[in-house]
Amino acid sequence: MSLQASHPIQFNRSFPVSSTIFLAVFVILSAIFAFAPTAAAQLPPPNAPPSWGQVPQGTGACSVGKTCADLAPAMIRDALGPSPLDENVRALAKILSSRSDPASRESRAVNWAVEAFKRAGADQVRTERLGPPPQTEDLVAEVRGRDYPKDYVLIAAQLDSSGTYPLATAENAAVLIDAVRVIHASGNLPRRSIRFVLFGTGAEASGGTSASLEGVWAYVRQHRAEIDRIAAAVVVDAAAGPADGYSLGNRPDMIANIRSALEPLRSLGIRDFTQGLSLRSEVTPFWLEGVLTLVATFQEDATGAGAHARADRNAGSLSPSELEQLKRGVAVAALTAYALADAESRIGPRQSHSQVQQAIQSLGIEPKLKSTGLWDEWQKMQAHTAPDTRKRGTSPH
């Protein structure tokens, strides 16, 4: 018996039932296939990391709802866990301890560091050849802030190509590179930008403290118009040992703000905030320009334990305890920079020329500034600016 009616049932006088069923199936399948790519794109890959879907892709392109205190535990775990830190130290130390001339070492080291910062997740990486011949080459890597990207916290180390302390230089540079990785992996952006700067010392740098800071002075001269936008300048120097706090360069007015902002670092032992000033620090020229500076201080029993004291060691040869110390330095660097950059309001104002002069007198360091050449460099800078036309903390952010 045939199952087909001799006169098919009509629907709206146009479509037979069989055609209607086929059309419905077609519509359903089309909808499924159209939705499938979108659904698949929203599913995390196998074994996705906690920050999947939140990794920064530029300004404002990630989750920003967490405070530094919220992020601190995960950032510390990331810094102390598996990382390319050891590999980076060995690679850079090998370049810096090579027998090539200082100019060649500097060029190779800078090129290596540019790629390393990019791999770590920096939003922008560039080099700046500054100053009169022989020029220094500074490397600037930036994590862009979400609210005030033109304002920034600067965290620095020197990229010394002289070959004097290749291991210490490599360790401090690698710590900053890994701090970028930790911040990037957090999936969050701070309110302000963070600039990680490796200052060149110049291939022929010699002649005292001022000469060794030529890359810093060159940066300050080149970026003079934006100095007001630097909320703070930081040096961690993880190669020197385990830090226990920061010296603030005679800024007692900043103690409360800094202690509050860096509260998430107490678990790392960052608890002491003093008023001293190291003239050999990478941020001394910024201090002379009135910028708030934070220079890491170290436990008394750490004297002689840092990479400067083991400069004759095989370049890049790290013991497990030394690697652990550097990883702790990564956590300190990442959290310090992030906390200061993410503060709800600017951490502190820039000081005027007269306020800096008063601090110099209070600290009794004018003779040392003159003997190291820093005084002359500072006076050259001031010659281009009327002493008290500088506004106090021009940037409100």
C-alpha cells in the first residue's frame, strides 16, 4: 500500500508538508552552524590559566576591577613560581661578559632585552639613543595605564656594558623583565602607566658617579617636559640582596602614603621606610628634579651577599637560594610599581627647586654632590628653567 496520498495535504495553499519539514530542518541546522563558531570562541582552551580572557591587549582591554591588594597573592605566587627568570639571567650575563668591546656588548644586550620585554607582555618597547657622542642607549618598556596613560611610575635599573658586574646587571634587568610578565599575567591594568627603564651607561662611561649615570641624565634631559607626570621613580636592585623597605630621600611627608600603598608588600618583608639618599642610585637625577623616589634598602646581614660581591662567579650561575632571592625581587618590583601606579590619587607631589635645595642642606650632601659631578649636571639642568616657575605636582593624577 502506498503511503503517499494521491492529493497531498496543502498548507497555506503553497507548501506541502514534506517541503515544510525540510525547510524547518534547514533553518534549525543553519542556526546551529552559525552559532557554533561564536560559542567555540568563548570557550577557554584546555587547562586555561586563571587569567584567560583577561590578558591585556593594550589600553583598557582587560579586567580592571581588582585592587593591588586583591591581586597581590596571585602576583606573588606567579613571581615565586616557574618562570624564565633563570634562563634570562644566564642569556644576558653571557652577552655582558663576552670579550667583545663595550659598544658591541651594549648593542647586543639592548637588542636581546627589547625582545625579552616584548615576550613578557609590555605594551610598547623602544630604545632611545641620547646625549652627545658617545651616546647612551636607554631601553623603555611600558605597561599602559587604563585611566591616566600619560602619567607614570618609573622603575629602573642600569644596563652596564662595561663588563664590571655582568651578573648583577643581568639579574636586575631580568627582574624588571619578569615583573612585566607578572603584571601582564594578572590580566589587570593600573590607573597610570608603568615605565620599566634600563639606563645605558655609555660604552665609554668613566670618571665617577655622574658619568656612570649618563644614561639617566640623558633621559631626564630628553623627557624634561614630562617630568611632572612621573608619580614616582623606583629602584629595587634585587641583585644586592633581600630588600626590607625603601628610602624616600628626605620625604617625611610621604611616609603615610607610601606605607598605605605598599601594605600588600608586608608579606614580602617590605616594612621599613627611611629618609636616606643614595647618590649612586639610578634615580638620583630624578630626586634632584623634585620627583618622589623610592630606593630599596636591605637587611643588615645581606651585606656582601649580593651579585656585586660575587662578580667573579661564572656569569649566570645561580644557586637555588640566589634564584629564590631574585624571584622575591620580581614580586617586590611588580607589586611596588603596580601599587604606586594604581593609587586612587597621585602618591605625592613633585617638589620645587627651593624644596630640593632645602633637602640638600638638611641631608648635608652638597659637598658629595659636587665631588661626584652630580651638582654640575643639576646646575646645567636648572640653567634652562627659572628656579621657582615649576608648579608643584602639575599633573593631578
